[in-house]
Amino acid sequence: MFDKTFISVCFSRNKLLLLELNSRKKKIKKFASLDLPSGLIKNYQIQDKSFLIEALKTFWKKYKLKEKVVGIIVPEFSTYTKLLSIPKLEFSELGEAIAWQMQEFLPKDLGEMVFDWKIVGKKDDNYEILTFAIDKKVLSGYVEVLEKSGLFPMAVETPSLSLVRISGANESGQRLIIYKDESETLLIIADGGKIIGTSVQYTKDLDEIIDISQKFVFHYRDVEIKKIFVGGAGMTRELLGALENSFKIKVQWITPEIEGSGEKELQEYLIPICMQLGGLEEPSDPDSLNLLPLNLVEKYKTARLKLQIWSLTLTVTLFIWMSFLSTLGGYLYLSQQIKTVKQENLEKLDITKKRESLVSEIKRINTLAESVVKIKDVSLIPQTLLNDIWAAKPEGITLEKYKLDLDKGLIELKGRSQDRSTLIGFKNNLEAAPTFDLVDVPISSFEEEKDIEFKLTANISSITVKLGKEGKN
């Protein structure tokens, strides 16, 4: 899983929504919306990317947004959803079987599409597979806009996936979900976490929405609807009542328990809230759906890591220079004070006490200056350490987090390894590098044979050697 905090960016035909929850997912931190010009998103694609790029940059500046990691919600009409039944094959063969079946209902060759899938059920000898797909050119338009705005996209999903997640994905029973905003109505039939069918309609007429909903349910007549959930800024009490009369089923509002907004805003930002509650998952995770290709996820994670390294390097450099300038200023000030004292009338002053005071101050300044020199001597540019780690990292190792302690000369790494031998190879590579020594991997990290979550620590040779010498002195 990625970091807990991120910003949901939700695209529809005529509106762009941004929303961020706090780290506990209980309160809205920031939210904003932008009405999009008519025709900006046409034939599934963004027609004027420069407009959206400038709009996103303005949003981040205007609302003082610090978070750069984002999750994208693309319009439902730009994607393809299908529930497949696949024989219980080995996982190594399952992906190929899914690709063959998907090719039968997708309008383009599979090579021109991006897709993801997950197992949502098991029946006798079959898996139930929920699949999502989107045209590569369509997806690249949304991703490019966010990338050129200085952001790091980490996941792509659809409104239907977000709404199904929050309206009983972990409960049994088939249900109808109706989401209505100002311009369109999204109909979903779901069973637990399975999306059986979706439909997008562009009508505001109440009777027509009821008629379309009935026909939609009739089309899936093998499904017995037991619950109806509704939501969205365009949903009204009148429409809710009409649905209850038509289907003879009690209709429930989708109402997340989120603080920081009124009921109106809660319904307007319902879909980005739903994505926040689900979090961001890796595309390679078999229990998640993420339409962003894995190579792009790795690209943006690396770019974000480089930005963090640059920020840390700048902070360390500023700290050293501020300490040095502070010491220099103190030294010059005391030098001037000593000169002034010497010029005063020595007969009217207690020369002995003044001398002791000045000597004490000079010793204090010398001690401070020596501390600054020690800090400067043992400080390293983090980029140098990370470059050596990256050079020692074999294929099959994924680094997720690092912690650097320059005072102790210690670095801690956390990540995942595809198997034990790869992890041992990584440890040996680090020990062979002149930058590190005493590389330690807990025995608990070798309990699993594959997909190992590990943590290791290593001493930074140049710092520990200097610290050792100072200890002896």
C-alpha cells in the first residue's frame, strides 16, 4: 500500500473535483471544484490539456495544497467493465486466460488498452473475475495532465468502483446503486464487491430516469435486487420517493461518516470521498483494481523519492550554514567586546572578573565552533548514500522507506524481496560496498520464502570511523 494521505482528482464531463481527507480518514481537509468548459472532455478524451494543467497548478497554489500524490477517477463512460467466469487455473496462467476473454468484448486490440482485474468470488471450479479496461490514449491524457502539473499519480479507478466499495462491498445481497449529479446518472448493479453491470444516462427527466432504471434491472432479470442505494448532488427526495414506489424497496442514501462539510458538499464530493476511504493500492496487488500501469507507478514513486532526497539535502545544508554563520557572528561580536573592554578605564573596572567572564565566553564559543566542525565533518549528502544503495539493489528488491541517522552513522531500509536469495544477495552487495559495514537483517525477515517484507540496518562507514576516533580521543 502507498502512503495514507493523498488527494482524489475526479473528472466528469463538465466538472473537476479535488478532495483530501485527514490521515485518519474521518475529516475533510481540503476540497474544491472547477466547472469545465463544454467540450473539454469529448469522445472520452481531454481536448485542451493546457487548460487543465494551468487549472490544477492554480488549485494547488490557491488552496495551499502540500500533498503531491494523487489518485485519479476517470469518467465512467471512458472505461469498460465486465464480470468474467474463469476456470480455476494456476495464477501464472490466469492472467492469460482473462486477457483472451477480455479481447472478446473490448472494441480495440488488447495491446491498445490498459486493464486490471481481481478475483471477487469463487464458484465450484470457476473464479469470478471483475475486470476494468481503458484505452491507452484516453488514459495517457489524464495522466499527462497531472504529471505536467507537478503531481504524482499513483492510482486510477472509476466512479462505479468507488461507489460499490462504500455501499456494501463486504455484504452479501444484490443491490442497485443510482448516482446522479447535475449532468448524468450512473446506474450500477452489484453483488457484494462484484459489479454485474453499469450504465451512464444523460437525462434530467424524473420519469425517464425511473423508466431507464426499470429497464436496466429487467435486462439483468436473473438478479434479485434487495437493496437500493442513491447519492450525488443531483439526487432529490422526489426521485428517491419515486424509486421506492416503482421498485417497492426502501431506498437508502449513501452517507459516509465524514466531518468537515455539510450534507450538500458530502453528496457533491461523494465519489472522491469513496476513493479516499479505499486508499491507493499497487496495480500488481491481486486484491485491488488500479488502471495505472505498474511502470508508471514506479516512475512516479522514484520521482517523488528524488524530490524528498533533494529536500532533505537542502535542509541539512541550511542547518550547517546557519550554525556556522551563527558561530561566526558570535565570535565577531565577542571580539568587538574584548576590544571595547581593553579601551575602557582599567582603573575603574574589576579587571580580574571581566577577564574571567570573557575567557568563559571564548571557551563557550570555541566549544560551539568545534561542534559545528564535527557536524560538518561527519555529514554526508544523502544522495551519495542512496546512489550506493541503488547500485547494490538487485532485481526483485523493492525499497519502500528509509530512515537516516547521521548522528549515529546508521541507515535503516524497509521494503520487499521476491525471495530469500535475492534478499541475501542485497545484504552481501551492501557489505561489499565501501560505504557500509555491519549490515544486519533480522532472522524474522527470512521466515517467508517469497514476497518477503524486510527491514535491515547498516552502519555508514565514514561516520562510524570518525565517531570511533573521537571516542578514543
